[in-house]
Amino acid sequence: MTVSDEAQRPARPGGGPPRPGGGPSGPGGGRRRPWWFAGLGVGLAAGLAAVLFVGIGTGGGPATGGGVLVPQVAAAPGINSATARLLSLTVLPSGAPHPAPGFTLTDQHGRPVSPAAFRGDVVIVAPNDDRCTDLCTLLANDIALANQDLGAAAAKVVWLSVNANPFYPTVSDVAAWTDQHGLGGAPNWYFATGTPAALAQVWASYGIEVEQDPASRTVTHSTNLFYIDPSGAERAVAQFGTEAANTSLFAHGIAQMANDLLPASEQVHVGGPEAQEPTKGNATVSAVAPTFALPYLDDPSRTFRLSSTRGKVTVINFWASTCTLCRTELPAIEAAYKKTGSQVAFVGVDESDQAGPARQLAAAAGLSYPLVADSGGVAAGGEQIPGLPFTVILDPVGKVLVRHSGAFTAEQLEYLLENYDPAPPGS
């Protein structure tokens, strides 16, 4: 699955096609483009969201998004301006309800499912390709983490995904994808499918763009998250573009937006870290990352300096020989390194580890990119790493593009490197 960058624009309130505009291939275009050009649509989406959303946060003066001043009102009291930009969030006016389009499809268990069946809950409708191995799988990570952040309130939030791949429309197709990507045990996850004609009707009613390639049986689709409040009104639109790779921050944001739409008596404190405005050295998205100088793992007499990678997108992967998930991820990091070649810089940071086992694991995984030893946790502390594995991606001037907790697949990482704009929204 390839997601259209320019298709990540906010949808028109109440359904209908997204607003015109977009990148070089026009509205709804979007074959995968080289990473240094991609993200144009993401930037445009953020700018449009800044113009459109009614209000974010609870005060503290006007926020800025895409260079546009945005008045802050209590339309989404738990969402600060940094989170709104991260989600490319559009909050619709609460005083002018926009009834969400209805539909009935079949879920991954073979049962009828519709937004109307969940009145009283918050419903998030999103397109999803049941053959996707990159961006939609990052959304699956975010949803699993968002459920953790919501805690008890997860029982009042429904993730209703709509199949965006008409070439694989069966119940077994969406059930297999659900199980493969860790959502099979989530009671509030529904992956809806139907005949190609029925799916097309839902796409049209929500303004979801789907481009089909019959020869390869693949699709390109837009990446909206449509928030429906307990009364059935559409209240907000977010995007799960490449910013969704910022798993802990993005998951907290999409969970907080859902929590804000619940009745006050059902709201909870949403866990997880909140996106921050970038400041010098705070290691958040769009901030200039702290630099470090560490000895090479295979030759401690030599020093690697992170500053030496300036001018390139840089992938910093934190790992250790004691981390089971790292053992699975490291070959994927190596595959992405080989795929991108000299265009992207990679460095693996062996974290608080014994040199012997670390070198053995690196050799077994066939790692050929630079590896350094962070025995004292200097780099991990500077980058505020909460656990392993963890990956930080920097733009060519050292600003943080991605903070990803957990393992990447090669497909996910390659997708991000091909589609990230070196200048993220709000930079």
C-alpha cells in the first residue's frame, strides 16, 4: 500500500471530497515519490488544518500552525497546539452539528457493523488497506498504545476501520490483517469490509480517496481519521500520515481527542507523553536533537560524532543485546540501510550493554552501518529514550522528525524515509 501524501488534507465537514489542491500529481495523486520531495502534501495538510480548525488547547494566547495564527478556545480542551499540528487536526464547530454519514458493512468476525450501532460512544472512522505493510501498520501500533493511554475510557471509544482495498474484500482478509498487526485482542477494534461497490459508497460519503491499480492489485488511499461524537455528529478530522510514526506522542494525541468528545463524567486522565513545543535540546518533534560523541562499538579508540551526519536525514536506532525485540528489529534496520544507501545516515546506539554480547549480536544480524557504545546512557538520556528498541529520525539540520518506540519493520522504515519531508510542519 502506498498512501497519497497530498491526500492527507482535511476532509470537508460533513463528508464529501477533500478540498482541491495538493502536490505535483494533483488531487488524489500520489505514487510513491523520492523521500526528499515527499511530505509536500503533509506540509500542505498541516497548513490547511491550521486555517480550518476552530480551536485547540485552553488558553495561553494564539497558537501558530503553518504560519497562521489560530485562536485557542475550548473546542478540544485537552489538545495543545503541538499535538494539533502533529495530528494535522481539524476541529469542527460544536454549535453546527455535521451528522456523520451512515453505513453498514461486515466486521472481521463476519458481523454487521455501523457507526450508528455505537451511539453513546466516540467512533473514529478510518480507511485501511488490508494488504498494507507500512503506514497502516504504524496506525495499528498507535491504536494499541492509544487504548493503553485511554485506560477505562477505551470501552467508550470505537476504532472503526473501513477497508480501502477492493481487491481483497473478504472477511478473512480483514481478519488476517487484524491478527497479524496485534489488534485481534482489542475489543474496540472493528475492521469493516464489503463488496467493492459497498466500500466505494462509504469512501465517497466520507471523501476518502482511493486510487486502484488492477494490474498489481494495490491501492493508494487518503489517510483521514474521522471523529464522531456520542450523538453521531462528526466533530474532528485528523490524519495518520508519516507523523503517525511518532508512536507515543501520536497515540496520546488521538486518544486525547477521543477523550475530549466523551461526556465529562466519562472522561479520564489520558496516559502517555504529550507533544511539546520545540525548545533547545528538549528532544521533541521539530526540536534540534541533542548531539553526542561516543566510541565505536568495534573500536573504542575511535569516536563517532552525531554532528558528522548533518546534511543528511539520520536514523538513530537504540538497542541492546538484552532486548528481545531488538533482535527481531536489527535485520530490518540493516535492510533499510542497504536500501537507502548513501542518501540516509544510520547509527546504531548500543545502550548500557556489555561489549562482547553486543558485538556478537551485531555480527549475527549482519549489521554494516556505524555502531556506537552508550555505556553510560549519555545519548539515551539526551534523546529522552523511555525504553528499547527506540528510533529517532533527524532531518538534515538535526531536527527531530520521528520518535518511534518499539520495533520497525523494514517496510515501515523504508516508507518513512521515502516519504518524509526534511522540514516537518511547524519547523
